[in-house]
Amino acid sequence: MVFLITMHCSFILLCWRN
């Protein structure tokens, strides 16, 4: 579960930074 949340946050951060 934690892994999923981390991946989700990472994905959003990447998109937001891009």
C-alpha cells in the first residue's frame, strides 16, 4: 500500500514539475 502511494505521489510530482 505504501509503495502504491509513493508511486502515485512521485508520478504527480513528475508531471507537475514537467
